[in-house]
Amino acid sequence: MSDALARIRAILTTTPLRWSQMVETIPEELLRLCPAPSEWSALECLEHIIDTEQIFPVRLEALRHERDIPAFDPEQQGTQGTSSQSIAELLATFIRLRAASLLAVATVRSDMLDHSGIHSEFGRVTLGELMHEWAAHDLDHTIQAERAMMQPFIQGCGPWQPYFAANRIAE
């Protein structure tokens, strides 16, 4: 197994654990906090990760067999803010979906990473690129969720606010 695959699998494995810790310990109002009108709350990040968790395995299978894949537009095809599930139910959904995804990821071998297909937006993409995107996507939206929850703490830290300028979200 390549080092890249091992690192990708590590990220994909730890993401549900990180989300479990957040959902189980952080007050719900903080998870629902929308830091600015154009920014997602932590809850919306989780909903988006669930949406894409239903897409990544399909793309993995398509690229494994060198078939083309369509683009995904979260604004048009996503479900953020429309779920009737509780946050605990959303977490359980993500954990269930990710467990199935990890079984599919476990079957990816290094010699498959060059398999490719046409992405309707980006052109030719490889399975290796998709795998890297999946790990980066997990990290990106987990960081985005944490950044959303940081905002009241940044606002409340008085003279230390300049230390957090890189993470402050302007309203």
C-alpha cells in the first residue's frame, strides 16, 4: 500500500471520531451557530459531509472501472438546512455511511490510483486524485465547522482577538 493511501485512509477513519466528539460534547446551540450569513454552521458542514458521503463511493467505483463522473453542486443538490433528523441522528447517519465507504476504500490498491474518467466539470481525473480530494474535503469541512464554533470565543477574548485574525469571520 502506498503511503498516500495509508494517509488518506487514516483521515477518512478519524473523521467520524472527530465529529462524534464534537456532537457528543459541544452544546447544540454552538453546533447550530451560523457565524455569518454566507457561512455554514457546524451542523450544515455535517449535513454536507453526509451528502458527499453518498457521492464519493459512487465516484470511487466509477473511476475504478474508468467510467465518467458528474459534478456535484452542493447549492443545488445538497440538503443543508432541510433535514428533519436530530444532530445525533445525523451523526449516526454519517457513521453508518462512512463505515460502508471505508469498506470500499479498503479495496483500493496502489495500482488502481491511475485509473481515470472524465469529470463533467474538471475533465480527466484519476482515482488517486479523487482519494486525495476526499481526505482534503473531510479536513476542510471539519476545520470549517470548528472555525464557525470559534467565533464567539474570538469575540469574547478581548485583547487577544488579533491572534485569531486568520480565523475570524467577518459578519
